[in-house]
Amino acid sequence: MRAILQRVTRAQVSVGGQVIGRCGRGLLVLVCAMQGDAEAEAEKLAAKVAKMRIFRDDQDKMNLSIRDIGGAALVISQFTLAADLRGNRPGFSTAAPPERGRALYEHFAARLAAEGLPVETGNFGADMAVELVNDGPVTIWIDTDQM
């Protein structure tokens, strides 16, 4: 699986002008299931996200996790993280098929919540409007194949 983590002071997602998910201080997590991914990758990714020390401590060092700060996560499906950029028009053939992608996205969000974090989500496959205030800015890319 692939994910983009954005440390945020707040974020929200809307569909059709209606807010369907939001978080305050914490993480906006854009996540994509890749072909061949299984529940094990979703669980590995959730554990890593919950433990990543990317929040400032009292000495202004990135030394605290989202759990340490009592933060929350907004998890959004983003199949475009699978983009193949060899040409000028990206291809997405390495993304998991939609049914499998949805199942792994939902499993990831559930496992992140099981790590003790408040988690809200977007709407898989919907045309979503995501708003955020990136804190730092801090943006980190993760691929479970490289963990």
C-alpha cells in the first residue's frame, strides 16, 4: 500500500458540498491499495502511521507520534498514488481493482482506529473536495514495499 501523510492542524472532506469527515490536529492520510496487497499491508501501514514520530515536542523536535499528541486522522482513498508516469498521461493499472481497493482502504482505517486513534474517512470512489491546513508543512510518502 502507499500513503501520503500530511501533518495538519485541521482537515475536512466534502462530497457534493456536504462535509462527511474532518479532523483537528493530526494527520490527513491519503491511501492507495496496490495490486497484490493484502490485509497484512494495511495492518503494517496502520501500525507505522500510528507510531511515526512527526509531531513537535516541547523542544521543537519531531519526536512525538499522533497518539502522543492525542491527535486524530482523516483517511481518504486516493488511487492516483498508483500513477505510472512514463508518459504524459498517467496510468493506474498497478492500483488494486476497485472492490479490493475499497476493502483494503476500509481495513486500513479500521486498523488505524484499533491503534487507539479517532478516525474519520472520505467516501471511496466519490469525487471529493479535501481541505487542509498543512502544519509545518510536513508531508511524508510511505510505500509498504519499502518498509
